[in-house]
Amino acid sequence: MPDNEKQKVQLRYPCMWVYKIIGPNADEMQRAVAGIICDRTYKISHSRSSTTEKYHCLNVELLVESESHRTKLYEALKSHKTIKLVL
């Protein structure tokens, strides 16, 4: 795609956002999410597991207030030792 056709997605805040988190232990990831998100309301659901069940993917859905809030949560999830990948 040529540079002039690339466009950044414009989000209107506050909005609902879904993070996909991947790691080896679904229970530990759920505890990590609870510790990071703290007092905010969120919904967590199982997305899928690898064939060997070595990795699990969870969806974490919550209301984000701003771009900085969304980024801050992303960085906190990404830096947690039990979470291997955040999408």
C-alpha cells in the first residue's frame, strides 16, 4: 500500500477495547489481569488453546478512557511475566 493510502484508525474515546493475551497458564493470566486492571469493570473470556494446550489465548474487554490509558494497559499486560504476547 502506498504511503499516501495508509491511514491511522481514528478512535473516539471512551470506547470498548479488546486485548488478546497469550501465555502458558490461563489461571495465572486471569490473576495478572485482575491485578493490572484493579477496580475497573472488565470481561475476560477464553478464546482458544494450542493443540497441545501449551498456550492459551484470552480476550480481555474493557472501557478505555483515552489513547494513553489504552497504551498504559497494553504496556502493563505486556510486561507481566506470565503473559507472553498481547495483541
